[in-house]
Amino acid sequence: MTAFKQNRCHDSLAGPAQMAQVSANDDAPRNTVTVLIPTFNRAEWLEQSLRSILSQTRRPDEIIVINDGSTDGTLAMLKAYAEDVRVLSQANSGKAAALNKGLSKARGDLIWVFDDDDIAAPDALETLVSALAASPNAAFAYGRHSRFEIDGNGRKRSLPGGYWRDCAPESFLFETMLDMFVHQQAMLVPRALYEQVGGFDERLIRSQDYEMLLRLAQAGNPVATSKVIFQQRVHDAPRGTLRRQFRGADRDRVWQAYDRVIFGQVRDTVDLAEFLGPEGETRDPAGLRHALIRRGIVMARKNLWSLAMKDFTRAAEVADSPLTRLEREDLRKTFMSKYASQSMKLGADVRRMLCDLAHVSGAGRQMSAILARALVWRVRQALMQGHLKCGLQLVDLILRLIYPVRRTDQTTQCSYSQG
């Protein structure tokens, strides 16, 4: 592992799109990598993660483990790695606080955040460093992940691959807002970019990585590799902090709750044009309508339906020309959340708002019809999972959207979270 001379910090990136530049008289290492691993009471899994990091074909230049108040054997285990690992300890404050502490002490030009329960692919760091080197204008690099679990007999079992989207760099922000598909364990980010966008939000006990990813994506376009960077361990161990802990079995529900908090803020802080990409333009009615449709889709997928319908309604009002091919393709994504049928809530108020959209304009009627067709696969899912009542309610909604009437009876609830 490359040594940093006299614990000396060196110049990092001048901007998010360039590799670090140091002056000719600065003898500090260049383009170095710091791995940050926050941990809390996962000594056994942490050691497995550490071994995978230490076995990289391209060794990191610095490894920092931030011990977030562990009460198990974490510190004792780490003594065996004293020559390779720098340990920082703090009172239990959560993952975001641990990462901020690590970032404040990191000396590498590039930061690789890794979880204490996952396993890195042997060539993970080499792959990410090479991706950045080949794309000097990229803000950061990212790759894919696979998933595994340990069964009741202690055997490792592979699971279906993690959620992934193939997308152009300029579409990354919008695709990420639809659903998070890139994890920090699969990302290599310039330290200067973290400094530019600010630290992790310590108010969040979940989705702090998602919130950070959105800020990183706003700062610049990334470069992707299709290679698997890490294996994600699927388990039901507790998450959170000592004071705000939740069961692993509740992880999706908690993630979604925090996602709604984050995206309630996103609607106010992300410029509407950014929903169209770096060249987005909303000064003309056509561009404004497309941006509103896209933002509405994002809000709908986070179950922020009142916000979604405000955008859909305004979109139908600002331009009444036929929807473009891109607008139609985007609207078909409205109900395609990775959380699947357990999360999308379509109560009576939402059903009523969707039906009202058809009466705003010709464009609104076209939007309603496309949303109706997008619901068909949800009907299949509901029926396959035994939610007969909900499936029938969705069929009723589809018919009302395709054949709108002025007055509808929307008294029944249809929530995918119901049994």
C-alpha cells in the first residue's frame, strides 16, 4: 500500500471533471485512492469486506474504517490489520456522520465508499480507476453489483442480479431520480467532488447514499462500466443507529419513507430543466410540458401523488399538442418502481385525480390513456400475488382512464400495500 509522506494532505481535483493535479514541487502521491468503510457491530462481516479490499489487483493507497460506536469485537478484530487500516472511532452517530468524519480525514484524490457487509470483486478498483482514466471529463465512475445471501446451512447462495439501468451519461440524473440503481460500493468519486457538493446529510438514517448520489449526479455526468464491482449481501440484521434502529425485514419500507422526504425536497431544489438533462430547456411550452411530465413521473414513483398530479395537470394545460414519442415513453415508466407492487399506493383520491386529468385537455386525455395502459402489468402482478380485489379495482381504473366520464364513484381504496 502506498504510504502518504508525513500524513501530508495534497491537492485534489480542481473540478469534478478532471483527475487531480499537483504542482511539480509537490511530492505527495498522485491519483491515490482512499477507501472509507463505516461500521457498527459487524465485526465478522467487516473482516470479510476488508479482505476483499486488501486483495484488490490495484491496491488502495489508504483504507479508513470509521467505527461508529461498535460494542462487539470490531476494534479487537481490526488490530490484526493495523499495518493496512487506519481506524477512526466515534460515539454512535449513524452512517452519514461516520462517512463525514472519514471524508474529513481522507488523503486520497479518489474516494471509494464501501459497506461493512459487502464483498468487492477482485478487480473492482482497477476497473473503476481505468474507467475514470479513459474518460477524463467524467465526474465519477460507477459499475454494477450482484447479490447473495447466506442460507440457514451457512452456504453462500447467489440471488438475481441487482436492479440496473443502461443509460447515457446525460440521462443518468433522471434515471437515478426514477430509482436508485447505483450504489456507493460501486462508485469511485473524486474527493474534490464530495467537497464541492457538501457532506452526507446526517439527519437521514437511511437513503443518505441516495441523497448524496443525486447531488453528485447534478454536478456532472458519470462514466459507467458494465462489470460487477461488488457483491451485495442480503440479510435481515438491524439497521440504523442505537437510538433509531429498525429491523432488516423493514428495510424497503424505511427506504421508501426516507425517499419521500428526499424527493419532497428535490422538487423544490432541482431546477425543472434538469429533469430533461444538461441541455434541457423549459422556456418554450413543449420543453416545459416534457419537464413537468418527467418530474410528475418521479414524484409518482415515490408515492408523492399530490405533487405528481400537480405536475401532470400543469403539463396538460401548458401545451395541448399531441404528446411526443419521448413523452409517451416516459409516461409508460410511471408505475415501474423497482419496489414493485408492494409499494405503489393508489387510493381513492389518487384514482380521482388520475381520472380528472383526462378532462384538462386533449393532451391530458392522451396522458390518461397512456397511464392506463401502463397499469396493465400492475394488474397482472396484483392477481399473481393473490390481491384479487385490488386487481379488479385497477381494471376499473384502467377503463375509467381510457373511457373518461365526468362523474365517477371513487369511494373504494386500492393500495398495493393491502393484502
